[in-house]
Amino acid sequence: MNVHLDWFGCEPHPAREHKIHQMLENLRHYKHLTRASLRIEETKNSGTPFHLTLMLSMAGPDILVHGRGQTFDEALMKTANAATKVFETRAQKQKQVNGAATGVKAIHRG
């Protein structure tokens, strides 16, 4: 997987990069990711100083999620939770499309 990190208003930090890579490894369990792009913004005059924007590329539609927080860890956790929710929602919708409820007779069988 190709990972691209953009830092705005803050400096890259090895501990933060490690947490980002851990999050991406956890998300890879849902679907094979080909590219991940994360924009990390820290603003001094905002109510929530950290804003993360994550773009995940894979087979099928890409995923774009955001996370805001008072700390980097809080924003990263919210971003990971939003991406996980998207993966789970898509899996649930796919299951509904592909499967029928137990005990339901197909319409063509009369």
C-alpha cells in the first residue's frame, strides 16, 4: 500500500507516524487498500486544533473521512472510527443485496 502524509501547521513526528501506520494496518483487515492519503492540519485559532482528512483507495469506491479533535490522538481515533463505520456499512449493504432472509421463498418458485 502506498501511504502519503501531508503535514500542515505541524511538524512530522515519528510517534504520530507510527500511530497512523498502525491505524492503516487495522483498516487493511476490512479490504485490500492500494493507496492511503492523510492530511494532518493543526490550527492555533480553532476550537478543535487538529483536523485529519483520510482518503483510502481500493477496488470499488474510494473512502473519504474526516476527524477533528483537541489532540492528535482524539482526531486520529475519530478518523479511524469513521472509516471503520464506512467499511461496516458497505459490508452490511452488500450482504443485504446478495442474500435473502432465511425461510423466504424465491418469487420465481411460486
